Amino acid sequence: MNSSIPENRRKSPSGGSDLLAAVPAPAISESALVPASVALLGDDACHAWVEFFASHIRNPNTRVSYARAAHALFRWLGDRGIKDVRDIRGVHVSAWIEDRLLDGMAKATVKLELAAVRQLFAWLARHGVIPESPAMGVRGPKHVVRVGLTPVLTTAEARRFMRWLPSGTITELRDRAFIATLAYSFARVSAAMAMNVGDVSVRDGRWHVRLQEKAGKVLDIPCHHRLEQYLRDYMESGGLMERGLRTTPLFRAVDRRKGSVTLSERRWNRHRAREAVERRAIRAADEGVISPGCIGCHSLRATGITAYLEHPDARVEVAQYLAGHARTETTRLYDRRNEQVSLDEVERIGI
């Protein structure tokens, strides 16, 4: 099925301007491609589709994942001969969910996709594109998570890893400061990447970092002494301590010219950051510093939260605030203190 907007449906009702001309640039991606089964209903239906992703879904990562889910459903429907969005029924959505599970997709992912199409259909119904949402009564797979699945380092491994990180070049200093920011401030990678130089401040002799987290939350967190040292080393070596640079990116890409490596003015790409973290983790594992495994950016955040909760005086509500979680239940997923089953306990199984 052709999921792009037909040529006669890319025009606004006024006839001259592009339907997508007023949509913010980050929203013009897969989400702006209106399925043919929606586009055949006219410009109002096209507007409703685009506005759902451009206006209703504010988080760019959520926008991308919801758009992928929606287009996956409409491709599946098109392959089965359903060419009009008004013909979609709950049984179709249920069958699509079953197919996703049979294809081996994780239950958590399927639940996310169902949530995406539920919101989309509810939006289309509210704007008169369809009479009612066909996904409203569809139940997703049962999926209960009590402990997070993100791989984490033990406290001892994390301590060794932080001390092992090289610091001979500006690239190594940047990587070390970035890794420490994720681990010691519990920052999400998107929040760390969005930091400017001015988001690092000094008050009462102590360094603080300001993080723009999900749902518009702004967190001001005092730095762990090791994070403070790593940030100071990076910023001093990179010439980022000047007051005039406060509105410029903190974590920057590097320029490699004529054999020299210097910080550029460009913000570091999150994909390049992920590659750098994974590269450091693989090298540390090869040298026996940490156990082999898939350690990424979120692993560092999870490691920091887990290490904090292992402290006897730790409080879940503090971890919840530092992590920017809306619910305590989410923070408890990182509490792995009960995972440690001793050999003595196992040997009590009297078989």
C-alpha cells in the first residue's frame, strides 16, 4: 500500500499551500505520511492525521515510535484489502496484535504499539474522521514487569569502570564526562545531550547540573564529587569555562583536521554518543575491568539508580526525583536488592 499522501491530498483546502508547510520540521518524517485509506477522505482527514503527530504528541521520540506503529498497522490492513479507515473494526486490530506476537515481537513493544493506535483512533474519532475508535475495546497482551531488564554493572564494576576511563585527549575527557553524567545524575541520554554549558553551575562551592527531562521537568542536581571532577577536566581542557559560551552545547562533536582533534561548535549526536559508550564498554570488558555484555547509555543511568538504592540509607522517593520518574513503581524496577540469592539459600532446596 502506498502510505504517502496522494498528490491531490497534499494541498490545503485553500488550494495553494502545501498541507505540511506549517508543520514543525521535527514532525515532518514518517508521521507526516498519511495512509491512502485516510487520505481518500479528504483534506480534513489529512489535517487530523498530521496534527495528531505534530501537535498532540510533543515528545519527538514518542512521535517516531507512534508513527511506526500506525504505519505498521495500516500496511497490514492494506495487505488484507482494507482500503478505507472507516471499515476498520476491533477484530482487525486484535488480529494485527496477534500477528505481531506470532512474529516474535516483545510483549512490551506490542503494548506500546496498541497504546499508539488507540490514541490515534481516538483522535481521528474526535475529529470526525471515523465514527468511533475500533481499538478502544481491544486488550493487549498481559505483561507485568517487576524488575528492569536493562543490563547494569555491579557497584564494584561501575567503580572500576569510572576509574579506568582514559583521559589523555579531549575526546576521552568528553566521553568520560558524558558517561559520568549519565551514571551520577541518572540523566536520560536525551537530557544529557541537550545540556548547554550554562546548565553546569557552581553554588555554595558545589557544582550542579540542570537537566531538561521528560514531560517538561527541569531538575537541578548537585554533582557527585567524581562527576564534578570529570566535568571540570573536560570543560577546562575544551575551553568551555568562558561566560560567553553559556548558551552553547556542553557535549560537542570533535573536528579532526591536519592530525589535530579539537571540539567543534556542533552538538554531539546521540547516536555517536551511544557508539562511544559501547566502544568504551567493550574495551573495558576486553581488559577485564567489567563483565562482557551489552552496556549502553541507559545501562549507565540504570547502574547509577541501582547503586544508589543498594545504599542502606537510600530512599526510593529521592531516587524517583533524581531519575525524573512520574511513578514510584517505575523507580522500583531498578531496585535489584532482592535479586541476590546466595548459594546457601539455593542449597536449602532439599531435593
